[in-house]
Amino acid sequence: MPTLAENKQARRDFEILDEIEAGLVLSGQEVKSVRAGFGKLRGAFVKIVGGQLVLLNAFIPKYEKATVGVATYDPNQTRVLLVHKKELKKIFDAIETRGCAVIPISMYTRGRVIKLKIAIARGRKTHEKKEVLKQRDINREMQRDLKKY
């Protein structure tokens, strides 16, 4: 299950409440580009449009050796996500009742298919982000000290 793209900034900016695995609908040249490691999730987000989940603002550049559909290809186009109805209802309830955001965490392969791990998350305030960074540094120093002894 190698990770192809990761949204590292999401874990700092948001408090992750729940994680869901979703399938990602891609064209052939997008699959080759993602497998080559060129996909980026920074700044991407997920919305419910017309009763289905869509991934917005994810950057997947065109494949270098592609010849078909290159002239009209948009690297930031909207991509459809595939989830079960029960999971879609859970996401919809979280957005409507709790005011949460849905963000992509990582893109990886499972067998031959490309999956996207999305998270239901609550945005952090600035002082909370600083506290998370401070706690991470403290933990890193503790681990370093324990390693010495």
C-alpha cells in the first residue's frame, strides 16, 4: 500500500475526527501521472455535489507521454469519489449538523486501484496549531533522550 501523495498540512490545520477510504475516478493518463508520484493534495477539499462526493482543487498534471486529450486537459479538474451510501450519509450529517470539513489526507494504491483517504475534520485555531507543534517538539526531544539511555 504505497502512498502516492500526502496532504501533510491537513494534520496540522485540522483535528481529524474520522477517516474514510474512498475510490477515485481517474482517466488513464491521470493514473499514470499519479503512479509516477506527480499528484498533489495540498489545498484540495471534498464537497457533496448532486448527491455524490467530488474532489476539488487536487493537482494531477498531464502524463508526459500522453497523446490523447492533452489539448483539453485541466490538471485541477473536479474528480468524482466513490463511497458507500452509509458513508456518504455519515459525511453529509457531519457537514450539516456539526459544521465539519471533509479533506483528503492521502492517495495510495490498494492492489491495482487508487484510493483516497478522506477525513471528517474540525478546523484548528491559530493557538491550537502552535500547541500541536510545541507538543510534537516535546515528544521528539523525549524520544531522543530515551534513545540515549
